[in-house]
Amino acid sequence: MDTDLIEKMPCHNQQLNNSESPEHATKHVRFARSSTRTAAESCQGESEPHQIQTPSDIQRQIGPQLKLLPLNDQIRELQTIIRDKSTSRGDFVFCADRLIRLVVEEGLNQLPYSECTITTPTGHKYEGVKFEKGNCGVSIMRSGEAMEQGLRDCCRSIRIGKILIQSDEETQKAKVYYAKFPPDISRRKVLLMYPILSTGNTVIEAVRVLNEHGLQAKHIILLSLFSTPHGARSIIQEFPDITILTTEVHAVAPTHFGQRYFGTD
């Protein structure tokens, strides 16, 4: 599994610059520059200003294959609660499920639709759209299974495959232990589910397995909650046609997610 340090939460009593309004400040906390500078050092009041990266900056650096959910206060609060080490497990799971649902809904937006005309109960014609058939989900066990219910809540009859991949603790090389997919997966659009992208090694190995089953990377949409710049970049360099959807790109990912969600921490 991907490993990394669990992020320490930034201090909440940090003083705002007199020339900066509180509203403006809250919009400047999402994207941190990838560096060795920690959140704890920021709380100690370093004199060097912290350069802010916007979603456009991140996408220019990594590529258009990376898609970020538009930031709002609701998403930011969910991210904060999930990262907070003092959050109870009940609150953690509740907020994680909410964030997963938002990512899944946006992931469905990336799937192909076709136009259709229906008749309303009042007899009027309505021009709408509907999903094209041939979509499925694939979760990377174990943490990816946390996203399955969110997908089923949106698509009741969708088929979901599974991959079990573990990383060697010394070499960090990913090894596939189990893979089970729908037999016609090579003809489907796949929502690949893995909440935390740290090194990207696990996802890269999972996509290789899907390639071996005849699925092209351009038909894969990777759904995640948090990603490091290195993780997203590594995946896109290996598979330039893949699409990655996430809520945040930050140098430190909350790699405690799976253990906390399933209560094994």
C-alpha cells in the first residue's frame, strides 16, 4: 500500500496579515506548494511568504488529465475534518462518505451521455440526456472499497470489479494478489476508485492489470479524494490518456484514510 506521513493539521490561531481580509485568506489555503516546509513550520511564523498555487497552476504543471472539483466551503470543511487527528471515527466516516459522493457525482459527469426525448406526466415532450450503457466501477482494495457504496447510491445496477495490490515494505514495488472484473471490461468505461494517491505506484499497477485485460487507459477515470503532486504526475506520465479526478492536490496526503475508515487504526 502507499505509505507516507500523516499530515499534522495547521494551527488555527495563526494571525492574518493586517492588509488581508479574512474572506480572502480562507480562499488561500487549498493548494500548498510541494516542498519540505511543513504545516507546523508555518504555525511557527516563518517570515518567508508561502506561495499559493491555484487549481489552474496545478493543472498546468501536471496536465489537463488532472481534474479538480471546484473548491467551496463545504468541500474545504470535509477535507479539514478528514485530516484532523482529533476527529472521531463516526464523524470521519460520515464526512468521508459525503466527500466520496461528491467525487462520484462528478466522475459520472465525465462518462458519455446520449440525448433523448421523453414524455412528461402532463403530455409534454422534454429534451434530456441519459447515460450510455457499458460503464462499470473497479475498486482497489482495501481503501477503494470505501467508495463502492457511494457509486452504488448513484448507479444502483452498476457492476464493480476488484483489485488487491500490496506494496513491498522495503522496495515499495506493487504486487497484484487478486483481480476480478466483468468479462467484457475491455468494452466498458471504468471508474477506478482509490481515495488516496501518494506515490501512485498502486494505481499504476492496477491500470497495467486493466490494460492486460484489454482496457485502454483513455477509458479509465480515476476517482480519488486526495493526491500528492508526485502521485498524480507519476500516473499521468505512465498513462497519458487517463483521467484523474480529485478534490485536492497537496504535498502530504492523509494516508491514514483506509485504517481510519474501516476502524483498524
